[in-house]
Amino acid sequence: MKKLYFSLIYLAVSVMLLIGLAHDAFLYKETVVKIRQAETVVSEEKDGTMYEQTLEAQILNGAHKGQTITLKNLYSRSLTVDEKYKKGDQVFVTLTGEADELEGKITGLKRDSYVLAVLLLFVYLLCMMAGKKGIAAILSAGVNILLFYLALCQYEKGTYVLPVTILVMILFAVCSLLIVSGWNRVTAAAVLATLLTVAAAGVFYFLVLKLAGDPEYFMMEYTEYMNNTSQFGMLFFAQVLIGGLGAVMDVAISITATAGELVYVNPGITKESLYDGIRHVADDIMGTMINVLLLSYFCGSIPLILIKMINHYGFTEIFKFHIPFELIQFLMGSIAILISIPISLAVSVRLLKGKEELA
């Protein structure tokens, strides 16, 4: 019954929020219009079929609120770099001309309602399935986003990347595990195992760089947007470690929680039996987490790889210039997962063995 009441209240609040966002144009500085009518004409071009839309729209905010304006929009079948609009869509426009002869250029679709709808559905499902743990997970994600934002602000002020990265990773691990799992020996063991693993992975990364040399950072996507090239290496180092932190935390909390449960159920369990029990869990999650990293890192490169292959680039060239950084991240993350297993096991046995209560 409680879940039913919660669902009804949540639905009512969600509907009110979505209605509010549908009428929030006054909050934007950029002009927002709502499309009242859309007509499309098909034309054949040498580059393929093109579609030209004539859109009648009503201005929703600003000095010209209430006026009707005619907009033009051109899009292709692929919709790769353009948009198709329909009646009822709200779009951002840049206005030019006088009040009687207004012209506008569409700059993008107003998507806040769609984003909020997906976010509300995610929060609802998480709360319904996980209860208080789900709420804790949402709170943890919010805290991590705040920490990440503060770290970016520090970097923007000119703070060196390495100390900011180390501090943020410590806070990520402590806050995430503390909020989700509460303060107990299992959480303490998971935090310690996570930090030791990340430290070991970082040392290993620097040793590899010392022996093999730095990768060719000029091939990274964001190099063209940076004036200061002195911190490319540290930025990529931060990307590697933070990228693998989530997987390491997952492995650490799984192993330490298993150890805690085994000790709680059987306080007299021997170290050998505890090792064996933890190893079974480690074997089950190790392959899964490595595959998660593989898919996470390489899926972002799939569109670029396919476009290059269609344009007759050789796979060797693609691998050399576009995959190395994803490969480095995947390998370092996988190594961190493998390292985290013995470290988590050792920390768990050390902190939890012989404790009859997990306070």
C-alpha cells in the first residue's frame, strides 16, 4: 500500500513538473518559439535527398512574445548534422529584423521536458526497486556531480591537475561508499581497498610511461581546444584513473560485503575458508566487470570507426590513430580490477576476520 501511495504522489508531482517545463519559456534569455504548423517539400540534390520545411511558429518569450514567425529548416535523410521538426515542438531561435519583418534562425530543439521525463522515470524505478538504497544511490550521484563540478572549477582557476585528481578520487570513493553502504567495517574495508588499488594502478601507469614513453597526445580529440599543452599527460592520467574508479569500487564493495557476510554468519570461519568463499565471488564478477569496461570505452569510437571504414581508411591506420587511448584506458581499468581482487581480499581478511559484529 505504501508503494501505491508513493507511486500516486510521485506521478502527480511528475505531471506538475512536466507541465511547468512546458511553460517555462520566460526563464530563458534566448528566444523560444512553439511550432504551430509544419510543411515539408522534398528535393533531390547531387548529395542525396533533402527536405525543406516551412514552419509557422509562435514566439513564447521576450519583447516579441505572441507574434507569429515563419522559419525555414533544411534536413537530410540521415539527420546526422540537422534536425526534423514537427508541430508542437519548442525550439530556440535567433531573431533578426524589425518587429514587422522578423526573421529567425533555429539554433536547436528545446529538450528539457524530455530529459526531465527520462530522469523522473529513472528515479522512480530506482526508488521502487531499491527503496532506501535507491535514494542513497541518487544522493551519492548528486554528491559526485557536485565534487566533479568543483574539481573542474579548480582546474579552470589554474590548479595543477594531479593534486585535484587525487583529492577528487578520494572523495568520490569515500562519499559514494559511505552514502550507499553506511559507516561500518565493510565500508571501511571497501574504501581502503579502493584507494590502495587506485594508488597501485597509478604507480603502475607511471612505471609503464617511464619505460615506454608517453603516448602521442596530439591525437586526442580535445587537444585542438587547448592553448596550454603542458598538462595533456596529467589530463589523460586523470581520465584513466577516474574512468576505472567505478569498476574498482564495485569489485571492492562486492568482495568486502561477501567477506563481511561470511564472518557474520560464521564468526569462527578459518582464513582458508574465507579466502575460498571470496574467490568464488571474485571469479564471478571479474569477467563481467572487464567486459563492462571494454564496451564502455570502445562503444564511443564505433561511429568514428565506421565512418572511417566507409571512407576507405585502413584498419591499421584507424587502430593507430583513433583507438590507442581507448585501449590504454581499457587495459589500465582491467588491470585495476585484477589488482583490486587480491587487495580487497587481503583487506577484508585483515579487518573483518574474527569480528563477530559489523558495527
